[in-house]
Amino acid sequence: MAEHYSSFERGGRRWLFQRLTAVFLIGVLAFHFVLLHFVNHAAEVSFAGTNIRMSQIGYFATMWLFLVTATFHGVNGVYNALVNMGISGTRKRVVGGVLALAGVLLVVQGTRVAIAMTNLI
């Protein structure tokens, strides 16, 4: 029988956060598809409409949480895939640092764009 191997520690926080972010992402993606593909058809989506939606604090907060959650889920998933492939030592630390920096930069730039799309500030 095949041996089970995972870079996640059983019962660890990263394992739990990977699963929780997946559940959150499924829910927010469903919300996105219903709102922007069924309620408002693609041809009706405009910059002005986006500005109106993003100016609602609840929508803005949901989209910002979507950004942060998707970034964590993706970065954590890539890191753990590389660890499962056998990366270790200095390479593991460098990859972890590069991915963490990329994640922070993505969240910062995404936040800047989200704020620019609002009338909140």
C-alpha cells in the first residue's frame, strides 16, 4: 500500500488554514459568479458599476478578504508542493522568503487597486 506523505503537520495551523481558506474561496467564488455572471451579465459590467460596488463597505471588505485569502492559499499551496517535492535547507528558506515577499507585494498592490476603485477615501 502506498505511504501517505504530506509537508503539512497533522493538526497544524497551516493545514487548517489551507482547508479554511479553500472553503471561504469556494463561497466567495460562488458569490462572484452569481453577482457578475447571472445578476449582472458580462456586457453590463462597467467601470462605473465596479466603482459603485466597491464603494459599499461590505462588498469592499469581502473582495479584500478574497484577495488576502486567495494569496495565502496560493502561496501556502505552492510552498507545500515544493516541500513535498523535496526542497530543503537553504533553498527551502529562500523559496519561503521569496513567496512570502511576493504574497505581501500582491496584497499591497491589490489593496491599492481596490481602494482606487472606491469612493471611500
